Amino acid sequence: MTFEVLVPTYDDAAKTLETTGRLSTLEGTTIGIVSNGKMGTVDFFDAMERTLLDDYGVAEVVRTTKGNYSAPAGPDIVNAAERWHALIAGIGD
């Protein structure tokens, strides 16, 4: 009898990411919001965007949606995130 072992990991090698210190303020920053694309995220992220802009002085909110809700973010999102001061990721079920 032969067994096939499946490894449920992502095939591409992940970049090593360095974390930065906590932002002292959100005022004037660019914040990225990455959604998994499920319907439950839309209203929540709409409200979060308004709060960031109106109450915290965020200069720009960039919203993007992953191409596949169960896979890691694609290279386009990872590359865009390099220009953001902070990133918020969320799911909606």
C-alpha cells in the first residue's frame, strides 16, 4: 500500500518582513486596508475608513481585496503595502 502525504503549506517562499515601531500618531499617514473579499467586510471597513479619516486625521486610506480569500495576499498587495504606514487586514463571514 502506498500513502501520499500532502503538506498544506503555501509553495512560494515568504519574504522575511521586519516590523517597525508603533506609530506615534495616525495623523497624516497612509493606511492600507486588506479585505479577504467576503461580504461581511464591506460595511465594517466603510465605517473604519470614515473613522480613520474623520477622527484620526489619516491622510489616505487605500483599500484592496485579495484575489482569493483563503490564500495569502498576492505580490501586488505586498508591494503596495511597502508604501503604507500601517495595514489593517480583516475577514468577513
